[in-house]
Amino acid sequence: MKTLITNLKGRCLFNASMKTQPEGMISLHDSKKQKTELDSFLKGGEIVIESEDEFESCQKIAEIIKGAQKHGRVIVAFGSGGIGPLLNFVANREGVDEIFTCYGEKIVRLPILKLDLSKTRRKIITHLSEKDLSAVEIGNLVEISRPMTYKHLNGLIDRGLVKKSSRLEKYSITPAGRLTIV
């Protein structure tokens, strides 16, 4: 089965469904979405993402994508408004089969991007999601040398996933870093 998960509406939704030819469709939107007449002609499930918290929204989107992946291929088509950027991020994170966006009213296929974090950097982010830590504490938890700890921390800081506190020499996870562990 091929499932289209989308936040598109109107003409863009119609064009995406014609281009991808899905057997099933899940329409995601926040509570502010207004239906168009065209939306009522397209069959599929509708899920409202009501959370204002981006982390919770990404978790819900990830659950939906994982559930659809159990039944076959998953295609995501997103727009720029509402939850579209989060849908795109999670689609890349979860490794869907294809990703499309609407440019004007044209449907454009996008390459799938990889976050490309090593196991060590994922461990660091996971520990920092629980509490702020010093470099020494991080090194001990992840079992790497002090120079390697700083190398990994600097790489995570460069990507905007971790930040260093000016006080107490502690490191903490950023909102972008939180999203990587959805």
C-alpha cells in the first residue's frame, strides 16, 4: 500500500495526489486549517495536531509516519504553512520513501536528507535531553576521552543542536537538538 501523508490543501493537495497516486491518504493539520471544497472530494483520514509544542507535534507526526510505514510505502507532501516544516523534518528523520512540496501550484520532488549523527553524538544529545552536563560528565557517561568529548560537543554546537552555558561550564540541548531525538 502507498500512503500519502500531507498538510497540503486545495489545488496543491489535488496535484500531489494526482502525481503520487496513493492508495491511502492522511491529511495532517493544526486546528486553524480551513477546508476547501476540493478537499472534500479527496478521500482519506484527517488528523488534527493540536499541540503548540514543536517537540510534541514532531512526536505525533513520527507516530503517524511509523504507523503508515508498517503498511507499505510512505510519501509525504508538505506545504510551507502550519505544520509543513515539521512534517518535512520528521519525514526526513523517519526515512519516508518520497518527499514532495508545493511550489506555486506545482508539485516538486525533493531529495531525502540525512541528519547524519554518529552514535556517540546521539548518545550525547540523549543525555543532554535529560539534564545539563559538564564536558567531564558527558565524557564519563558516553565513555570517550576528553579531547573526543570536546570534538563532538563542538560539532553539535556548530549544527545548533547543543549550546554551552556561560555559567558553570555546562552544556544543554537546544530546541533543534530536542527535535533530533523524536
